[in-house]
Amino acid sequence: MSRRRAGFPWSLAILIAMVMGSASAPANETDQFLLPLDQPMADIGRCVSRAHYEVLESVTQRLNRQIRAAQMMKPGPRRAERLERLYKPRVVANKVREAFGPGFFETIGLENSLGTKAARRALGDRGVGAYKRSDWIYAFAHLPIDPRTIPMLLPSSSVKVYGSYVGTDKFGHFHDLGHYYFCDYLSKRYSGTSEEQAVHEVVTNYSRGVLAETTTIGFLATGVCSNADLLANYMGFKFYRNLTEPMMLKGQMVPAMLVQVGGYWELNSHVRPDSDFFAPFVSDHWNEALNPCVYEWGLRWTVERRLRDKADEVLGFYCGIDRRPREAKYFADLVVELSSYYGENYGYFGNAAEVMSIATTCFPEPDSRREVMSSEMILTPVANLKMRNGRSE
């Protein structure tokens, strides 16, 4: 039941960083608008998959040891209760969640890990593993007396994961907030709520409620409401569900990662140390430049001005290095597509006038306004989503 493989030592460093962390930090923000024009970014997707594999294998072994111990107990209600508990999706999810550090710790630990000499040696000529710059779009964006300046002093780096450029903070959202979603969802299901209604209530609560990106976690903490954060939360929710049940990812049904065989847990055939089983969880929805944020009014003015000033750099990366069409309408249409997850509502917030997109800030204003208006940017979840971004996922 245990499957050990050699190789990918760098992924183990990522695992240690995710699990242990190294310091506490307030809420982090990230900048995917300003990415490097003079050096490639290494894709660490396979390493991220391997790190998650190591956690899943460890959890599976631990559960199976506990199952063996329970089977040796004297037959009776206590033994049956113990075994039943070890097969519950919540118990499995809790053990996986416990294997990762708290969200803030995980983000900072991952940051430090990506910046080590060992990481740079491991990546070699594939490029830089993580990237951030001092003149990012949020640098000194708040007034000095604004307490929200503090989290802005600790930006998260950008990394490339299976072709998508995302902030390291997204993994904290994925593992941490995703677990909150999952536990709340199970509570609703156990109380008799239908699956569809339970998902709807969880998404609404964590996107519009007290503990939400549109309130305390986002606007109140930093002045930023990140739709990419909301998506990372939602994908973490899907990850915990996918531990023990099939799940729709990128519009396709993906089998459960753990299955029961002969009374024990076993990793499914697609979950292997050298596979890309984590890839379906990552998409351009995680990217805050392509799936843009909404800002409170003071921060909005500063970010818009900086994006207009840096428009050549932004377009130089996405239309040059990332080979996307140099058209305002393309980026406007992409915002609409990413406002839902392949037809699923993940709590997207904002409308065409509110989100700070490449389409409305990085192109000449007359063309931008005309092309954006032609895209009919009504940002509500859309059904039958098909990626039209000219790049395969």
C-alpha cells in the first residue's frame, strides 16, 4: 500500500516549506501584472504535485495503521465506531489539512524555500522559481497612517505552476480556506441540505459573509478584493472533496484521489509521485492580472495609474513572453470567462467598471473603451464555459 519513489528532491523542499513554514505574517498580496521580461520562470508544477503526493501517501499510511489497530480490537460497538470514523471524508480531509502549516506560515515558508541557493541550483537553467519586485503595483499604495500598509510590506512572489502564473499566497488559501469551505459543506450535508444548496450556501457565506474576501479578509484587511483568492478557496474546497469522491475539474470528471481496497485506504492509480495529478486544480483563474481584483477607492486610483505607466511591461510579458493576443478585447473576454469556473459559481465579485483589468488600463483608452464595451462584460457566472484564450490548459 506504500509507494516510494526516488527523485525530485526540490519538491521535498517545497513540501517542508508548506508543512513547517518559518514565520508568521499578516495577509499577503501579490502582483501578476509585473512579471520578468529578462529571465524565464521555471514551471514548478511537477514539484507541487510531488509535494502533495508525499502528504497524501503519508496520510494514507497513517490511516491504515489506525485501521489495522481498530481491526485488532474486540468486536463490538466501540470497534465498529472506530472503523466507521476512519472511513469518514472529514477525518481524511482533516489529516491532510493538518499536514500543511497554517496559511500564513505556509506562504512565508514557501517564499523562503523558493529563494534558497539549493532551489536555484535545482532549477538550473530552467529559470527563476519565484519572482517579485520592489516597485510592485501596491508599493506604498496606502497612506502611511493606514494600518493596511503593514500587510502590503510583505508581498507574495509569483510562481509558474502548470503554465499559470500565480501568487504563493494562493496555496495558503487553497489549503486553509478550502478546508473551511469543506467542513461547512459537510455540516450542511449531514443536516439534510442538498448538495447543490450546500455548495451555494458555502460559496455565498465565504464570498459575501463576515469571513470573506469582500469583507474582513479582503477589503478590510488590505483594501483588495481578490477574485483569484476566491477561486483558490473554491479549488481547495474541491481538493478536499476530491480526496474521497470524483470531482469536476476543468469541466471533466476526475476520480477520487483515495479509494478503499479491502478495508484500507489506497492512493488511486493517477496519484503518483511523478504524475501531474495536481494540474487540474490550477488554471488562469488563479492569476490576479487575468482574473483581476476590485479595490477600495483610494487604492484603486493608485493601482490604475501605475498600470497605465507600466502598460508596456505588462503587455510585453503577456503578449510577448506568454504569447497572448495584443488586443484589449481578448483580455476583456478573458475576464468574463474567468468570472466563473467552467460554468460554476465560485463567488466572483465585481462588474466591468469595478475590476482593474489589463483591457481597461494597458491599452490606448479610446480603443480599450470601444473594445471592452463590445465584449458585453456583464460579470456574472456563465454556463458552458469554454476557454477562448488561444492557449491550451
